[in-house]
Amino acid sequence: MRILVAAVGKAKAGPELDLYHQYLRRLSPPPTLKEVEEKRPLASAQLKAREAELLLATVPAGAVVVALDERGRDLGSPEFAGKIRDWRDGGVTDLAFLIGGADGHDQTVRDRADLLLSLGRMTWPHMLVRALLAEQLWRSQAILSGHPYHRI
């Protein structure tokens, strides 16, 4: 199963990007990262709509879409791994994770998502979210393969 991480904003060198790459190197196969960015100064609602267009344009046809959203479901790591297993074993070939901009996701992304996923009720910097997601993807891979990385 191919995994895409589509994110608003361009990553800059720093500890968040280093941490993302640390987990990315552990994943087999590693996810593809596609970064999107709207440079024009738009009002918040217009910006969210434009970011939604850019994010959704990266999603392969037929992909399962997971939008990271603070109002989404709060899953434990084993439950998250189980979702990935079920999609993989159910024949899903593409899984896309969408990380929105500073104002969150537009309703069009929320409507398209097969799962709205929360990383908790706290607000996280968008660049750190990439690293948190990569770690949970690695943890899921470890859980599904029986690797001792994850302990309950």
C-alpha cells in the first residue's frame, strides 16, 4: 500500500524536519510527501478553500483519505494500526494523509475524508505534526509486524 502525506506549507531545515526524516527512514516503503502552498494573501475562508483544492489535487484516484483534524477521532496506536491493517488487507492501494494549514481544513476536505483523525485535543505546530504522524506510521508498522517497538 502506497502512503501519501500531503501537507500545507514547505518544510524548513530544523529539528522537526530531522525528526520526520528519522521516522521516514524506518518506514518500508517510505511515504511520499507532497507539500502545497498558496502564496497569495487571501482571507481565511478563501485560503482554506484554496488549500483544500491544492491538497485534494494530490490525492490519487480511489485513495482512502485521512484528514488530520483536531475535531477528529482520537485513536490509540493499536486501533490506528488496525485501521491501516484493515485498509491494506481490504485491497486499498493508496492511503493519503492530509495536514491542513494554520486555519485547519476546509469543509470540502472534511467531507472527502474517510477518517478524520485527531492527534489529541492540543494544538500542534504543523511541521511537528508531520513527525508525529511519521512516528505513528512507524509504530503501526511495528505493531502489525510484531516488532517490540510498541509496548502496551
